[in-house]
Amino acid sequence: MLHALPASFKKVHKILKLGAIADFEELRKSGKDSFLRDRINQDFDLLICVSSEMRRRCLGLGISPRKLVDTPNGVDTDRYVPPSSEARF
């Protein structure tokens, strides 16, 4: 029955989400940042950016902006509230 599906259903999209901005720093230090850029630009349809900083670093790495999708990590702000400035120190 697979042959009966429309062509749009047959394409498998490859989506990547990096875990943290620290991943970029490790890649830069190892010299593998160009490898990541090339793999993402060639092999993936989308890269999920969980923050504006991650988007900035992706663009700085040379990842095509058309592959970037902004999807912030979800946080229940009623349950998890950042500490006040005074409580941080």
C-alpha cells in the first residue's frame, strides 16, 4: 500500500536539535565545526534553535538561515520561576 501514498508523504525529513550552546564551543575547540556546518547544510532539512543565542551561533558557523527554526524549550513558568537577583548571590 505504500505506493498509494502521495509523494509528499514519502519524503522523510531530517531534523536536528543540538542539546546546548556548549556543544558549539566543544566543536570549535575540536576543529570539527566546519564538519558540523557541512553535514547540517547538506544532510538535514531543519535545525531547531532553542534560543536566540543558538540561532546566532548557527548563523556564525555558516549554517543556512533557511534551515533554522526557532522553537524555544518549553518551561512551565508557573512552576519554575527564576530566582530574584538578590537570591542569586
